[in-house]
Amino acid sequence: MESMTTLEDTDYLSDNPSDSECSSSANSGIFGSMSSPESGSSESDPESSYAGSKVHIKTEDGECRMKRPRGRPPKINREHSSSSIYNNARKIKHAPRGTHLWEFIRDILIHPEKNQGLMKWEDRREGVFKFLKSEAVAQMWGQKKKNTSMTYEKLSRAMRYYYKREILERVDGRRLVYKFGKNSSGWKVEETGASI
């Protein structure tokens, strides 16, 4: 192995190639275009600026080489990396959060002309409603959430989470009948301006 001696600070910091024994044209040594294997980086990424801050060293044979500075290289932003590994890292599985299940049910009840015969109001003033075609409503909810295996059993399980938050309540002794709770909004006649 060759022993290496470092040039003095004034030699490698000089802008004038004649001042240094290693000219800038010789700076494209083995480390000149090297980047870390994890980064998959190109010449335009932040690591290339790190490559420019390398230390010039001179071997006993008189060859100029560059040595990387001490410490860890700066982190690169993987969003801007040209590596194909990270380009498709996020795969969208579900629709973005926007409509909650209880809002979806409320909208079906408010606009029965769009969803004829799926649900109906039992008592609009009290917020009591009934599923008429429960599986069809579950399929519509599944389409909205991009879940083709949605069933009414899964939908009703999801509705139970609204009991504690008092958004929905169950009506005892009646199948497929529920009631909007005190923390739900947008279903009352006064709020929608609709007739009973």
C-alpha cells in the first residue's frame, strides 16, 4: 500500500492551478464522481456539492488523488432522488380521507332522489333512519373507499365506532334501524332547509 502525504492547506485551497502540485484537471480521480451506493444519486443532487469539498492528497509516486473529508455525508432528500426504488414507494390504497361513513349515510338520506330505495327516514325530526337495501349501501361505500369486498356486516361494525362518540345511536329491538346522535350534524330539517 502506498503511503500518502497531505498537501498543505494553502496548496489545495488555492484557486490558481499553478500554485498547487495537483491541478484541477487531475481532480477527477477515483473519488471525483463517486457517490454513496444507497443514494442512487446523480450529478445534480446535494451530494455532488459534498464531492467538491474533498481533500487533495499526494502519494509518494507523485500522483494526485482526492480523499473524502471526515464525517458523514449530508443526507439527501429521497423525494428528489433519481432512483427508481423511491419513485413508486408510496402506493395509494384507499381514497383520501374526506367523507366519513356517517356523512355518507347522511348524504344518502338527504338526497333520496339520487339513491332511490336504499334508505329511508323513520322519524326525520328525531334522526331515526332505516336501511332498506343494506348490501347495496355497503357496496356503494366499498366503491367510494375502493374496497370491493365491503359487506353490510363490515359496514355495521364500522358504524359501532360512532356510538362512543355519540354521532350514531342504535335503536334497540329493531333491525337495520339507527339514529343520529347529538354530535352529528347536517341532517336536521333546520340545517338542510328541506321539507319533511
